[in-house]
Amino acid sequence: MILTSILSFFGCKKQPEKSNEEIEMDKHFEEWNNRKIYKVLTSEILESISDDNLEQTIFDNIYEIIGDDYRNELADIQKLSKGQQAFWSTWVLEGEVNNGGFNQFYFNPSGQYSDMAEFGFKTIGAEKHADLTTNANKIYAENKERLAEFDDGTMESFSESYKDNPLNKLDTEFYELGDLESISELRIKYIREHISEFTTE
């Protein structure tokens, strides 16, 4: 009895079993964390990778190429192939908008890819997303000076920037477009049909 109390006190008490959902999440996290990252991509490697893993493989490879030089990131991306630029810019825009809307996309350094993403969506055949991004770029340009007033590095100002922001109405349109054209499927299709634009031999 005393021993049990001591073990419990020092954290040796038996931990509750994880649910199947938690076990599955741990498994996915471990697989992602231990994924193979290619510094060089050949056509043979790309053809051997499943569609489920293709986009992450391309992203990792581009990141290996450009590294952590954030100040020159845009210039480095502009040196890549048309396909790589389309992939990177649309991936970045999609992630930012899904996380915090178009306002977050432009508020963060990701906004530097606004024009490239517009062209990138056209490149992969996501015409509806291209049109929406064109509209978003236009609205942002018209409101850039006003929105810049909130860019003081604080979360409070960032939150305030959403109030009466004309970009907000585009977020719902973006989310609904996913039912009409899948960016992921179009990116994968483009990669498969333009393998040479993604090889880094």
C-alpha cells in the first residue's frame, strides 16, 4: 500500500490507455516526422511516389533548394521552373487562406506570392481560383494603405484588421470553390503531366 502510494506520487501510476483515434494520430505524426525528404528528385523517383505523398515530396524538395533564407525567398523561388513556382505559390496561398483568410495571406510575408499564385492557378488549370485571386489582388491593392496601418507587429492590430475588411467576403468563396475544383488534384495532375518541371537532377 505504501509502495503504491510512493509510485503514484512520483508519476509511476499507470497511464490511461490511448483511444484508437489518438493512436492513429500518433501513427500519422510519426510517419510524417520520419518521411523521406529528397534533396534531388529524378523522374523515376517522382513516378514511384503515390499521389497521397506527391505534394509533400515536392514541397520538401523545394524547401531543400531555397533553405531558410527568408529575405531572398521570393527571388529564389523565381529562379525555379514554372511548375515549381505554380506549386509553391498556390500551396502557400491555400494554406494561409484556409488558416486565416485572404487577410492573413496578405498580412504575412506570404503576400509576396500574390501575383505568382494568380498565374500559378492558371498554370495548373484552377481557373476559378485564379479568377478569385485576381479579384483578391485587386481588392487588396485598393485597400493596401488602410490595412498597412494595422501592421505594427501586434496580435491586437492583426485582429483589428479583420473588421470591415472587404477581403473577408472572398474567404467563403474560396472555401466553397473546393467543391468545384480541387487545387490538390489539379496540382498533382499538373506534376504528373509535367514531370520534367519538378526534377532537380
